[in-house]
Amino acid sequence: MYLRRIIVVVLVVMALSNLTVSLALAQDPDNGKVLWEEQIWQCSMCHGDMAQGLYGRPLSNSTATETEWIDQVRHPRRSMPTFSEAQVTDEQILDIRAYVTSLPAPADDFRPQDPGTSDNEGHNLFLQKRCVACHDPDVGPLNNFVQRGEEPTAAAVIAQLRTPKNNMPTYREDQVSDAEATLIADFLAEQYALQAAPATLPTSGADTPTSQTAWWLTLIGSLALALGLVVRILLRRRATSR
């Protein structure tokens, strides 16, 4: 029985050792650079192009272990959103770690970038929640809604935060509450109304569908009148020649 326990312990230690080796061998800083700059671009948007820190803290001098890096991406602390395995694999996380920890250390007096403030409550939340790291600071992700012809709603914003489409990471309720998301949606809806107005209201001196239609009707009417006059003159000449 005692010998069997020793064998089990040895096998477990060997398995853990092989796992550690495989994780270490997986680190590829060149691939990490590509991931940081091109694929998992949200990382640099918050932590800086050289991992020097921006809205998020510096990572270039990180002393966290491989396991801690993976855990932070999967179960982040503070305001960092969650990235799924489908968005970035464990191996890619380690490649990113290998790249950014090779970069120069940040300045000792690092201070997070101020995202700004606004008198509009929803806009202010949009700024303070660091949405501006990836989205336009003035109008947010408005182009997506405009292109779809879809007015931003609280339900749509909440759904995107909790179960995002495409590459956006997940935000928990304790990071952005439903009430806060509703205020952000109200701000986006206000911006949507401003963006949609030029498409439905004519602007001074601009060609609109209504003005173009009136122009064509005037032209057709003028041509019809001219044609009628020509026909009338021809008929009179014919009658006179008889």
C-alpha cells in the first residue's frame, strides 16, 4: 500500500513537471508581438502599444507567473474584462507574456490616462468605464448601429456587454451594472438620433430625393408643353396649306 502511494505521487509530480515544461516551450515572443499588435489588439488599447501602461497598468515589467497571467485573462480582477478561450488561447497568452515582458520597463511615475468627463451621465459612464479605449470618445460604437439601421437600446447594450459578438470581451455586472448600461444606451441613442437626422431631413442647398423629383417633374412638364406647341403649329400649317 505504501509503495503504491509513492508511485502515485511520483506520477503526479512527473505530470506536473511535463505540464510546466510544455507551457514554457509554448512561449513564442515573435508570435506574441503579432498577437499584441494585430490580433488581440484590445490589450494594447488599454495597456499601451509598448505595454508601458495607458488606461490599464504597465505590463512590460510584470513579474506574474504564466499561471497568474492566464488566470487574470480568464478571471480578471478590478475593471479588466474577461477574454474567452475562443478569443485568446492559453498558449497565445503565454506568447503575449513572453513578448511584453521583454519590452523596456515603464517610467517610475506612471499614471493611468484620464479618459475625461462629461455632463451627460451616460457619456460620463462611457468614459469612466474606459469604453473609450476601443471606441470613439464622442459617439462610442455608433457606426455599427447606424450601418444596421438599429437604434441603440438598453437591451442591446446589456446583451453586448454580457454575451458580446465578435472580438469584444465580456463585462460582468459588478464592472458595468445593467443600470449603468442603460444610461450608456441612452447616450448612444441620443447620438444615433443626431447621426440619423441628416439622412431624413433636407439640408440647405443640398440635393434631396424630394428636390430631385420636383426638378424632374418640372422638366417633363416643360418638354410636354413644348411638344404640344410644336404639334399645334404643325396642325395649323397643314390646315392653311389646304
